[in-house]
Amino acid sequence: MSAAEFMALDINRWSVVLFFAAMAVEIFLILVLHLRGRYVTKDSALNLFVGLGSLPANAAAAFITFAFLGLAQSMQWQAIPITWGSFLLCFVLDDLRFYVHHRIAHRCRWVWAMHVVHHSSQEYNLSVAIRQAWTKHFTGTMLLKVPLVLVGFDMGMVVFCGVLNATYQFFLHTETVRKFPRWFEAIFNTPSHHRVHHASNPRYLDANYAGTLIIWDRLFGTFVEEGEQPVYGLVRNIETRNPIRVLFAEYGAVFRDLFTRGLTLQQRFKYLLAPPGWSHDGSRQGTDAILAAAGIDRKNRQPSRSSVQAPPVSR
């Protein structure tokens, strides 16, 4: 099979089938074999509703991203042939693109308003993986794909690599898997690394942004190893299972802050673009303040050997 033939596969359709099959296996392992993890019916139902709804919602707005990618492809100086070598290079570079996007999503409130949907569950299982926002094409970060097309990669290849990356990430959302061999944990994102990313423990905040390759976090200083048991969810949880509130509550909060009386133009822009937790009067806490209050150095957050525990057990 050539790289072009591989890209022609209907990966979206097969991914949906694979996702539901994997969830059935995970539920069996938890309920019958009593492995780690749990499913809460109402939370899982919300995840499925939000996730399945995101497919047509995001598809309807995909023309925004495709318009920019198409324009970029028309401006290519020279197209890179579609081979297995170029496909692998494109995947690695797109994975770096995802790391940048994901880091922005946690450090810019406008993008966080989209991404918070995924992090708002206080559970951690495969159904959480499909709890995705309906507004991803409106954040602006999809434009990070444009440079890959400009340098010569086919836009279809760039999009396909993104879908393949997202498919890999689905399987990270589980407590039933403990650890992979050290060499694999050193190179690839794993359930252990991603449990850290989904945790609200102060030590774990804004860490492990990787998509497929954890090397980006190790390289850019955002890697934190799993130690203490992760507590999933947000620093301030959205105590609701109303899908409309889950999807749009943070957007409402952003606009309320934007139109607060007496703010300067700079303060209004900061409510839109500064990290979550920023406030003009210092009444809220962002990650830096939370880490400082907990006595944790952002640059040295690795757990001590004595604090490293087995992964979370069933609750």
C-alpha cells in the first residue's frame, strides 16, 4: 500500500467504529475483570452526546480552515511528493504543530473557552476522549496548519495526519493501562502521561501537552511524570451535566468579563487573550499563582521517588 492509498482510507468512519469497540472492551475490563477505572452513566452519556454532536457541528464550519489551507496550497513554491517518507515527516511536524496548538489552548483564554469542554469531566475513561468542543474552527489555532502546506505538504496529507493523531490520542484516556516499557514512555504519549494532563492537582497543571510524541514536552520543559494520584477535572469544576452549559459556559464568562464596566482596552484584551485565571483586580488565580501557593516550582515539578504511586485505582 502506498502512502497515497493509505490516505484514501475513510479513517473517520473506521475511527468511530473502533472507538465504540474500544469503549466496550474497557467497560468489560472494568466491570468483569475489575481493572482500574470506572464509568458514570450520566457523565458518559453527556460525553457521547457532546462528542457525536461535535462531528456535524465542526464539519459545518470546516470550510473556514479548508479555505486557508487551499489558499496556502495555491501559493506553494514546490509541492512535496506524497511518499511514505514525506508522510512520516509531515506527521512528526504536524505533531509539533499540535503541541503548539495545545499549549496555546491552555494559556490563551479565548482558545481555552473551546478546549475547556474536553477537560470539564471529572472522570477519566475512553468516553471522555470524544467529549470535544463544537467550535474548534473559530479559535484561530487551526491556522497553525498553514505553514506545513506552504512549505509543500499536500493539504490532504496535513489534515489526514491531524485525524490520525487524534485517533491515537483517543486511546490515552484510560486508567486501565498502567505503564508501557520505559523506551515507549520516553518517546510516546501514554495513558500515564495524559492522566497528568487531565488532572487538576497543582503539580500537574499545564503539563504534558503532547499529541503522539511526548518528546516535545521533554524538550520544551512542560513534562511532568505521574506521581500522586490525579484528580480529574478543572480547578473550579462546572457542576452541571447540561450540554449547553458545558459547551458554552466559558464563552459566556469571557464576554461578561469583556464588557465589565470601567476596564481599559488593554484589560479587555487580556480577558480575551491572557491565560485562564487572569483578572484585572487579582481576584482570581492562574496556574502560576496556584503553584506558588502550593510551594511548587514550575520548572521543577517532577515527583520524588517516594511520592510515585501506582496509577489510580477504581473508585
